[in-house]
Amino acid sequence: MAMPPKAKAKAPPGPPPPEHEMAFQQANYSRSGQVSAGELLCHMCVECGGSRPAFVEAFLIMDLNGDGKIDFQEWCAMYKRCGMLGLRAKAQRPEQHSPAEIKQFDEEAQGLLQPKIDLLKTAFDALDLNKDGKVSSRELAIEESNAAAAAGAKKGKKKK
């Protein structure tokens, strides 16, 4: 079963600082108004010297609505949290990348993201005991109880 859609990004109060807009525009190579996974990968890892594991974490954190792209609202909502991962605006415009290069980055990004997404979906499906597309506090309590019982059983076997 698919994971439920994520919440809509909430814009921070007041107008965003100019550096948010500048960093967003620098990462939005296609000028589509949304930063693709490939654009973020390129921006973080090629332009800013970030790591691929940091890209995976940043993208999963920033894509609040789960649509596979980061719009300006999502960027602003998560900018402070992810700024330390290499998303700060540069003083000058970074190198331009062709659509073909960005497509290659998109393909690489999907390869980096898919294992983490699959793992999250597997974990979600395991917690969603009644398969209604939601994880309730009751389902979490049941899973916590099962995990505690399993840990106790393992501990008991080691003592013997």
C-alpha cells in the first residue's frame, strides 16, 4: 500500500529573506519554479561540495508534500534546517548545466533516493496493521509491545 501524502508546506511568517530566493533560483536550473531531485543533487554535490548521503536526507526532508519536487514554499519552510547541508546561496551564479546534464543528475538522484523510499514504505506498511493508509497511535503501541516482547525473548535466550 502506498504511503499517504505528506502535509502541505507551511510558509514561514512574513516575506522570505532574499537569500532564500537567491539559493532557490540557483538550484532551479530549469527555471520551472520547482527544484527536481537532480537539480538539488547537482546544486548540493557539484556546486556546493556536499555529499550524496546528505542530499538524500535533505531531499526527503524538504519534499514535504511527497511530489518528488521542491517548490519555493517547501524550500523556505525547510531552508534553515537544511542550510547547513550546502544549500546556501553563492555570491555568484553557479555553473550552468544543460538539460541533458540535469536529466543525468535526476537519474542518479532517483537511484540514490529509491532505496531509502522503499525502506520507508516497508516500515510504514509494517506499522499500518489494518492497511488503511494511516498509522494510528494504537498501531504504534501494538508494534512497540511486539518489539519489547521480541527484545525480552532475545535477552532471555542469551541468559541461558
